[in-house]
Amino acid sequence: MEKLKYPIGKFTLQKEYTKEQINEYILNIENLPINLKTILNIISELDFQKQYREGSWNIKQLVHHIGESHTNAYIRLKLALTEDNPIIKPYNETLWVNTNENNLLDAQVSIMLIEAIHLKFVCLAKSLDEIMLNRTFFNPQSNRTFRVSDLLCLYSWHGLHHSAHINLALGL
């Protein structure tokens, strides 16, 4: 069950990040939209209802979740860069993924959202220097402060994590 929940392993923060790691995280974030489009453009509508484990989100829900989550990540990045240790607004991702528009709209809508937000996210991330990478925000849900570099690490992992879920659901 743990391997199905965390097919690439659980997320872990690092104390320090090398420039190479940061570049890899940004590359993973940059490549996520094209990787998602590649697989999702060849599957059937029925495939979007497949789950990676019993009781999990289906592929359509995963795609909508990625769009919503990565939009929040971009906003958190902007807040961290423009305010001093801002307190971010947590949200209940399960309630978000189950709102009506996610049931009514095709997953391709969230693919377009992911493409657009990742263009901005990556453009901004590539421009960050060491001082900016160490700017912070506070997440009251986890009661901890995160650096911008932590955010890049997290959302690199997050995209790979849910891509692996999609692959599991499709039996790849």
C-alpha cells in the first residue's frame, strides 16, 4: 500500500541544495506539462476514470489537483519573493478536487492551466539568485517555515509523484 501511495518515495526536505539540484528541480517543473500532455493525449476518456489504488483519486482528479496545487505553489513563490516571511493560506486539496468544475470540465482544461502556470513559474524560478532562493514563507498547516528552494524541491517531487500515480493507474 505504501508503494502505491508514494511510488517515488515520500517527500523529504534538504538542509541545503546545490545549484545542480535547484536546476534539476526547475527542469522537472518545466517538463511536467509536456510529460502530462504526452501520456494524456493518447488515452481514452474511460482511462481518465482509472485509479492508481482503491479509494484514490482517478486520473482526471489527479490532473485537476496538479493544476490547483501548482497554481498555489506559484502564488506562494510570488508571496515569498515580495513579502517578508508571509503566512500562506492553506487549503483542503480533497475538497478542492471535488468542486463541481472539476467534475464538469475536461482534464484538458487543467492541462492548459498547468502549461500556463508552469511557463510563469519556470521563468521566475530560473531568475532566482541565492538570496531569493533563501526567502521564506510560513505554512500554518504544517506549522513551519519553508524556503523558496524547499518549494522548488517540493513541487518537483509533487509533479513526479502524481505522474507516477497516473502511470500506475494506466498500468505503465
